[in-house]
Amino acid sequence: MKTRWNTILFVSGSAFLSVFLGWYLHSAGPRVTEGPTLDSKLPLFLVTNLKGEAISLNAMIDRRTVLVVFSVTCPHCQSEVTNLNDVYSFLKDSLQFIALSISGRQDTQQFIDSYDITVPVVIDSTFAVMDRFRTRAVPTLYFLDQHQRIRQFRPGKHTTEQLFSLLTHFCAANDDSIGGRRP
């Protein structure tokens, strides 16, 4: 008899919790499930360089740019940045590369030194860029045109071959053909 009551209480409690959780999640308002608004202009951002000096991210971007947001503690991010570093030597004259770390300066410097990263790296340990871009996963690639408009974004890890293909297409495409693609 006691086991039966325990079962009834457990099932009733689970049902109540499910209903309450569903109501709470529904009533908490809209959630951001997508990334940034495509074709929107890059907001003004201050980031720091590896020396700890504040610099404008916007001032760094004067041509088509690929920006990767990453964390040094994320294994997928480590792979993404090292793969991007491999592509960098081939495409750095056609495309600007910026790696934006959300980790601390010391950890980021150690990561750069350990993996021989040559892609320019800046730091946003306040998560301002992630918040404004509505970044929900790292790594995420952002493709910016020469007018600092967000043309594409691609969350997740990419192989070197995938990156090379994506970035050569981005370099070669005209402005009308690169907007509006979501992952």
C-alpha cells in the first residue's frame, strides 16, 4: 500500500512540475533563438588587444572580414581557430581575419603561444560582442562586408576544407549574393 502511494505521489508531482515548468517557460517571454539580424551594421565595440589596451573593433574592419568568436577552454573552438589559422596564410590578402576570444588575456595568450596562432586576436572578456550579436554557441563565424554589415553567421566547428570553401566563396561573391544565408 505504501509503495502505491509513493508511486501516485511521484507521478502527481512529476505532472505538476511538468505543467509548471511549461507555463513558466512559455510566460517568461520570447527567447532569442537566432543569431544577429543579417545585413545589420556592426555596433560600436571596444575590445582589448593582447597588451590589455582598449581598441575599437570597428576601426579594425576596413574590408570583408571573417570574425570568429571563441573560448580557449572549448575543444571545438580550439579546433576552429587552428583550422582558421591554416586558411589564414592563403587568404589573408583577400580577406581580413579576426579571432575574438571571450577568455581572459593570460589564457588567450597561452592558447596563441601553444598553437602558434597567427590570426589577429582580440579579447572581449565582458561578452559585449556575444550579447549584441546574440551569440548562443562558440565557436561562431561572422562574415562582415566592407561596410561592416553582418552578411552571414555560422555556428559550430568547421574543417579546414569547409572553411577554405566558405571563405573563398565569401571573397569572390558580390554583395548581393552573400546576404541572407543562415546556417
